[in-house]
Amino acid sequence: MGMLQFIKEGLRDRNGQYFAIVAAVMLVAPLIFWKLDLPFAANAMLLCLMFSIMAMAWNLLEGYTGQLSFGHAVFFGVGAYTTMILMLYYRVTPWVGIFVGGLVAALVGLALGVPLFRLRSHWFALATIAVGEIFKLIFISWDYVGGSAGLQSPIVPEEQKLYYLQYAGSYVYIYLALGLLGLELLIMYPLVKSRIGYYLQAIREDEDAAMSLGINPFKYKMVAMFFSALFTGIGGGIYTVRFRFVDPFAVFDLISVSVYITIAGILGGIYSFIGPIVGSFVFVPISEYVRVYIVSRFPRFYGLHVFVLGVILLAISLLAPEGIMGWLEKKGYLRKREETGEVRKE
Amino acid sequence: MSLLEVKGVVKRFGGLVAVNDVSFSMDEGERVGLIGPNGAGKTTLFNLISGYYRPDKGRIFFDGRDITGRKPYEITKLGVGRTFQIVKPLSNLTVLDNVAIGALLRHPDVNEARKRAEEVLKLTGLYEKRNMRAGSLNLPEKKRLELSRALATEPKLLLLDEVVAGLNPSEVDELLKLLREINESGVTILMVEHVMRAVMNISERIIVMDYGVKIAEGTPQEIASDPRVIEAYLGREEL
């Protein structure tokens, strides 16, 4: 009864209606892709969801706390490797491994936070790039995790498919990613609406003022780091089960992981809670389309998807510096955040 | 027992001694003014009391506790609220949220804190502007916001750094009336102020600083006729 009441209430609200429609489309889409045999579309959707999870996590640090990270590949990679190692060396099911991977990434985040949060603004951002590259080098030269060759999980017999989460194509993984994104929303939304969310925004706006209001900036940056790294690590776990192969060059890549997350977040709009999801669903398909169709047809254009990324960045900064959500709001398609109690940055 | 006790505090920046062996104390419920020419060390003294600077020498006691070298957020929790001379609004948040964040210190529930913030804004006269971006307020309003936010932390001692500056005479009177009300509700006030009319009007006691040193202390009447104070402000008469 309580649940039904909650859903009924939710559907009366316009945002609730949008949410219900989008959720319904997301649930049906993989079935359609499967029926019509559209593996590319299914894979693109999976990547969209994976990046949604990570961009939203990244945005807790950037949009809410004002700490710009170009190093989220660290948490992605740690999550991916942890899931893989548990599965490969210890036969731990990724149903558990993905969460352990997130937790290990979160602990790595806390350990990194101690030195990194001594730095402010662009110095913090620069240091995160360095940390990402250092992790790549460590994993390249670490034999236990397969060194530069990486790790691959073998194909398992039919009866172990569910235990090892091994399915052909992306269809099943879309539902996994949807579930994990749902979990993230359930944790993140109450978090940003709580005292913690307000404190993070106060730190973003002015650390000295925040301290005068009784806020310990370091403590709350660490809270943001924990949840940010946790869900980025979970994103890495999804990558491992889907692609069954992790290597340091792919998972710790500055451009195709760290910067992709950043662009998805900024494109969607960092001052919006769901902005990073919107950004991921716009940016990832474009990037994937260019990479898979154009580059494969015209090999001389290798690297074109990175160029496209640059063009998109340029377009955002010129046309919609507040991202898609900020632009929609300005055009009057969304309620002004002043009215809803959230405010945007100028 | 005194609420605030500053004992022989020294703060150096390189070769400059910004605050030099300053001591004073304040009783609960007092209204004390801190005046002095530009660069006298008033704001530095505020930053020492509120924990933004660590004194090189001396000790500071608040409410019976030694707070020397404690972090600003710890000192706020103990009951010292402050405003900033150079205003620091949380620009991209609403006026209400700015104040609600202050209220969250004593009321962890967001709805409760927002309710408290509304009450504070009604008191300080910013209620009508509660849904505006804090960054879009004008300077006198931003000063009021500083005050509202500090009040929302429910301080025992309020450190006000030039909240009157930039207001027109009728706004000054209004604000002084408000400060008296706040004081009567039990909040001790230490204010740095350049507007003499305001500080003479509201202070029960005045401390004067010049070149980092406390040069005088007394009632407004005593201070106004003190030759050292006149000299600090107007310069020595050449014979």
C-alpha cells in the first residue's frame, strides 16, 4: 500500500511523469534492440548507462563540491580490475564483485583524498591527471594483475552463465546497468537533498564562508569522494562483466575514460542532478557512431572520435555553457531552479 | 566569568607585526566596538579569534575553553559567529539556502533548518528576497546576508566586521536597532566599524587599535576625548 501510494503521488508530479516515461522506454528499449537485432544500438545504450552512472558520480565532486577531477579513470580501473581479479582468481561472482570493486575504489578515493584535497582549484585538477597516469603505470608493471597484457576471463559453461554474469551481446547488461543506475539515484538523490548536499554546495561556493558556518571542508569533500569513487568503481565492474577483458591502457585511459566522464557531465549540465545522465545519452552515442561507423569505414580518419569530442566541447562552451539542462531551463522548457529551490551557476 | 578572553595575542606576517600583544576580555551580553585606522589590525584580530589565523603568541579563551589554534568550523560550533568585511555570499545559492546552511549547524533536518532560516530572514529584513540568488543582491543586502547567516548558527558571540559600511543613514539606524534586539536576546557583540556614529551609538565599551597595538579602551565618551585616539586618527600636532 505504501509503495502504491508513493507511486501514485509521484505520477501526479510532472517530473514524476517524465521519470516514469523515461524509465518505461529504458526498460523496453533493449527488448526492441534484441528483437530487431541491433547489437550496435544495444551496446551504445549500455555505454550510455555506464557513463551515466559514472558522470553522475563524478558530478557529486564537480557540480556539487566544486572539485574538478580528471582522474576518475582510477576508480573505473580499480573497480574493473577488482571485479575481474575476484572472478578470475577467487571465483567470486561479479554479483558481489561489482560492489566490492566499488568499495575498493571508494577506499582508494579516500586514500587519494588525503593528499589531493590539500590542493585547491586547478591544482587539484592537475594532480588528478597525474594520479590517473600513475595508476596506469603501476598496473602496467604489476605482474599479479597481468601487467600490460591485462586480464581476460574465460568463456564459462552454460550452467555457470548466471553465476559469472556472462551473456552474449549487451542486452542483459543493460538491465544490470539500469538496476545499478537506479540504486545510484536512490542513494544520491536523498544525499544531495540532505544536510550533506547543502554543505557540499557551500564548500563549492566559498570554503572560508563554509567554515564560518561550522562546516569542515575536508571532511565533506571526503564524503563526496567516497560516493563518487564508489559508483565510478561500480561502472568499472559493469565494464568487466560486459567485455571480459581489462588492460591498463583501456581502463586507466585519460581521454576515453576520465575525459569522457567529464564531457558527459559538463555537456548535460553540472548544476543539474540528472544533467550528467542527459549528457551521457547525448555524447556517448555520437562518439560511438563516429568511432564505429565513420572511423571503421575510413581508417585514415583514425582518431576522428577524439576530434569530435573537441568540437562538442567547443560547441558547449559557445552555445550552452551550462550544458543541455541549463540551456533547456534558459529556453523555458524546464522550471527555473530558483522556483524549485535549486539555483544555477552563472 | 568573561565570555571571551584574549591574552597577549601576537600575529606577524613576515616582518610586519599585524597584531602586537593585544589583550582584552568581554563579558556575556556586552556590546563592544573595535575601532582604529586602516591597517590597525582589527580584521586580523577577528581572524585570530575566529580561527582563520593561528596566533604566533598568546592565548584566546571562549566560554571557559582555550580555543587558541582551533579550526574556524570548531570555533563556530562552540558558539562564535562571524561576518566577513569582504562579503562572501554563497553566490549561486538562494538567500534562503545561504541562511539555511548556517541553521543546519544546530538543526540537522533540512526542513527545520529552512524554517529557522525564514525566521532569521524576517528578523533581518531579507525575507522578501529569500528566493533570489545571493550573488545578485546589492552590497548592503549582502552585508545583511552575512549577518543573517552568522545569526543562523545561533552564536553566543557575534563578530561583526563592518556590517554598517555602505548603508545610508536610515539603513544604519535600522540595522543598529536590529543589533540591539539581537544583543537583548542574549548575544554578545564585538563589532569592527568605521562609521563612528554607529559605533559610538551602539557600543557600551570601545577598544582602539593602531599599528597592531591596543592604544585605548573605555566608554564612547572616554574614547572620544582620549588624546591618543585623536592622534591615531588625525595625526600629531606639529609644534
